[in-house]
Amino acid sequence: MKTRIVRVQDITEDDEEAWRRCAERALEPNPFAEPDFLIPSSRHFVDYADARLLIAEEGSDFVGVLPISRMTRSRMPPRRVASVRSKPRVVAGLDTPLVDRSSPDRASGALLDGLRRAAESDGWPGIVLFDQIASDGPVFDSLSRCCVERHCPVFIKDSWERATVTRAGRWANPVDGKRRRETARRQRLLAEEAGSEVVLVDRTSDAAAAEDFLVMESSGWKGRERGRAFARSPEQAAWFREWHGRWLAAGRLSVLALNVGSISVAMEYFVRAGEGLFGFRIAYDDAYAHFKPGAMMVSLAMNFLRDNTDAAWIDSTTDRDNDFFLGMMPERRTLSTILIGTGGAVDRAMVSALPTMTKLVVAEKQVRKRLVREHSE
């Protein structure tokens, strides 16, 4: 099995097709590591312009794909680091690499070997950062086994839980009774005030959906200062339009709307990957904020997708500590920020020392806080 590195912007049609086939065979699906996320990102965002793919291949087949979006110097560890994620972070909801389900350990091992060779021969950093990898999944298990075999140290910097729901779990009745009753009450109030029925509408094939979403998202808190609304920057709006078109053409996009009569007051995007759905983006009209339309949107969307798709699960794809989705979806998956030492002795020693270094930094901060407190007294 050989490896090579390719700039995303330089990908050929044959390589793009092999990349797509690899995603279809992936042990764990990750739409954020697929062409229809990364190619638009490399075109529209400066920080993704030089994004690379580390590819493990056999013949014409890709059996492993690891995107590396940027090289940066970190404070902890004080070394250059190759990062899977870059900015804007909204376009990168998961860092798990694509690994062929038929031979995961061979593919994971080849990716690690490719990272080592890149550090030795191509000037790449010898430390790789995964900001949010599914650490309770089989790809992480495979990487961990291969790291042990190759003496590549792994440091789990942080872990947290993300909201999900599954058919095997609680998707039949995902929202708890109190929240469900309160959401239904607000839905009745909205219908009474508007004089129209509140319903869920599938707007996937609606040509106006993307533009309506951009306007709606900008109307709320995401559109204000420091918000993350796509329409706040021309680059992000252009990315979103291209992204929407690509996933729609692939038949893997769902755009759902909460309508009061014919007016959409909330919208949510989902993409299909493997057996599941990834929630990508949600927005609501700020004029209806007091009715909490986001809760209605998520509740009705979960019911619609349960009854109208064969998806086995939904991943909320939120950042850490998203109390809203943690309250709406009852199941959990574990994500972690990890660093792997793949380079020479110094890089590996640095990653091995990170647990001790981190404790020392925390202890130093605690001492400083105590001294400041004592001085103020």
C-alpha cells in the first residue's frame, strides 16, 4: 500500500472519483472529509487554499484519506503542528479520517506511515492535531492500535459529548415529556397568533431555499457582531451556495422548514453520509424568537426524518457544550481533541510529555490566581 499527498485544488477527476468511492466504503462516514465539503472550502477560504489530502491507495482505489488543512505553530506543544481543521470552523464538523471498512488497520497504518515520511522528507510537522475526532468509534480504535504498533504517542487533550439519536435507541420518542409538552404549547400559540397551521415542509427541491436560508440566518443572532451567519461574508455565502448545489445534485441533501402557512420561520439542513444523517445548519426568523421555533424545528425534523428516510441515526454535528441540542437529542457520542506524534524523536517525546506539561501549566495558572487573590485582599 502506498501513500501520496495531493493539494485539494489540484485534484484530478479520477482522484476525485476514487475519493468519493472511498467515502462510500468508509468504516465511519464523515461528510466533512468528502470532496463536496473540501473542494468548495479550498476555492473560497484562504485558510483552506493550500489544504492537502494524504491518500493511502491500492491500485486505483483510495483506502484512506486524511485531509490536512493547515500547518501552524502551537503554544502547547511548542512545535509545528499539522491540523485537520482550519477556519472557518463551521465547515469542519468532524475530523475522523476516511478509512476503508474492508481493511481499517492497514489503511490507518498507511496513513500514519505517510505522515512519518512527510515529516522526514517533505518538511511536514511531526505532530498531527485532530480538533474533534469521534473517539468512541472504530476508526479511532484502529488508529490507536496502529499508533501502539508504530510507537506513535497519542495525547487526548480533551473530550466531550455530542447529541445524537438512533433508531436502535430513543428516536421513536426522542424529546422528554416536559420539553415536548412545552414545545407543543408554543406551537399552538404560534398557530393561534398567526391564524395559520404550523407544519413541517420539505424544501429540498425548492430553488429559493438556499437564498431564503441565508436571509433567515442573518436575521438572528448569527447575523450580528461576532455571529457566524454565512451571509456576513461574501466568501462564506459563495461557499454555501456552491456547497448547497453540490449536495443537492448528489441527492444527499435534506432542507426542512417550519412553516406558518406559506411562510418559513425556521429551516434546518441535513446531509446523508453512510447509514446516517448529519445536521449541518439551523436558523430561524428572529421575529418569531419568543415562540422558540428552533425547538419546534428540531422536534418535527426528527419525526419527519424518522418516518421518511431509512437513516439509522442523526448526528447533531454541534460544537461542544451545546445545551440546546443536548436537551433535544437524548443520546450521546464522544468526541475528543487529540495529538499524535508521527515524526522524529523530538516530536514523539514532546507528545509523550504533554500530560505532564499540561498539569504544570494548570498548576501554574492556579498559583497565579491564588497570588492575585491574596494580593487583592
